[in-house]
Amino acid sequence: MSSQPSSSRDHPRRDPNRSSPTKTNPTKSSSPTKKTIPLFDRPGKKIPNPIQDQKQTEPESRAVKLPKEATYRTEKLDVKAAGRRTFRPKKSAKGTQAYKLQQFAEATLGLNALREVVKLPEGEDVNEWLACHVVDFYTHVNMLYGSITEYCSPTTCPEMKATEEFEYLWQDSSSEKYKKPTKMSAPEYIDTLMKWTQALIDNESVFPTRTNAPFPKNFAPQVRQIFKRLYRVYAHIYCHHYPVIVALGLEPHLNTSFKHYVLFIKEFELATGKDFWGPLGDLVDNVMESLKPDEEIEREKRREGRSRG
């Protein structure tokens, strides 16, 4: 990938020739009532892989599941930064189709059936299902990041990066300020991303809430763009704040949320470009290897059926 591609609306910058900089001591929390949790030595450090790190003695060819798969309910997350950086998850009105789909998804997630929950319920509209999951993943990512905001500042994370070779720049063609790719610190990028996503969700012309209201013709590209950008928050958390997540006891929620995200992306072919997974490619491969062969075949059949339909 070129260092600053001009064709993309939102640019990850890669510099394969750039050497890893010298490690620096992490900034300590300013709160006197909370013990300091060591930050991840970000630059030049190996990408954390919860699957491989926990099963180092396993043969490489053996499929291993994500550790500590949680009973996945976002309301149980301990959001320590609540009130400091909050975004309004859009709640579907009771009785609407979107509300029913959301309830269906949450009920299935509670049963730890992530591979089943991503499937489109029989007879349901695919756009409604995509919209439901945009709201869900927006809420999950917002709450997970909200739990570690005191450890992610312009000082500790002056650039929005995953690994050293992946830096993400913000661009929004609808904004005069961000028409060109703009460098940001990680908290500024994520704050801007959350506000941008919230604005789209609140826009009735993009995410209609009225019964039988049509979705826009460009809804699928909009959804892909949202999922692409939300992925970058997962990547930043895994590569820069994973030890903090573990220390806060949120590892099961992060791992389960990301596994759900990967399976949904794969089910509806929402990945854009060969570098979509980038820094977490190995982790994604392990997630997919944990699927049984017959389930992989079943998913391919469903895709073929949708393409013929």
C-alpha cells in the first residue's frame, strides 16, 4: 500500500521501511485513587494475539478458539469513563421491526451462539439486519473504548495507529475541515469517528426508523465504511491497550465482541480491500480457523443462494 493513497476517503498509511522507534516510558494516570496499570509498549512490539499467546504449546495447524468467550451483554461492561466521552446509542422503538431484530440478536448473543447470530433471520430484510448490527457494534466499540480512555491520550497515543506500519488518517468529504486526509491523535480520531457514526445513525435518510421507509440506494457502501472505521478502534485497543483491558477484566468482552464482528463481516462480505484486516490479520485467521468445516460450507451455500436471488 502506498504511503498516502489519494483514491480512498479514509487513508491508512503504511511505511514498511520505517524502523521501530525507541520505547518510551508510558504516561502514568493522573488519578490518585487508582493504581497505575502499565501501558503496552506500543512501537515495535509484537501484536497481541490472545489465541496464540494462551496456546503457545499447541501445534500451529490446530484450530484454537478465542479464550474466555463471554456471555455477551454490553450493559455488563464497566465503563469507567462514563460521562466524560459519551455517545448516544440509538434505541429502536418498541414494536418496530428494528426493535424486534435487535431483541433477537441480543437473545441469541446471550446463548453464546455467535456463529448463529450473524445469520439473517428467515424472511427478514437484509438492510434492516445490517442497520441493527451497525447500531450494536457502534455501542460495543464505544463502551469498550470508553473503559480505557484514561490510558489513551494525545500524550500516550499521539497518532491513530495499530502497529507501527498502520497509521489511520481521517477524511470526510462532507466536511470542509476534513476534505483532505488529516493526521490525528488516537483519542481525537476515535472521538471524531464516534460523532460521525452517531450523525449517520441519527440521519433518517440513511437509517430510516419509520415502518416500510426505504433504505437509500448507497446504504451498503455506507455500512462498509462504518464497519471499516470501527475496526480501527478494535485494532488500536488490541495493539496499544490490551494489557489494560486484561487488568480491567474486560478481556472476555473484547475478544467476544471482536469475534462477533469478524463473523458478521465475513457473513455479509463487508471487508473492503486486501488490507482490510491489516494489523490483526493473524487474529482474524485464528477466528476463522475455529469454525468447523461443515459450518464454513453452509455459509458458502448461503452466499451463493443470496447471489442467485
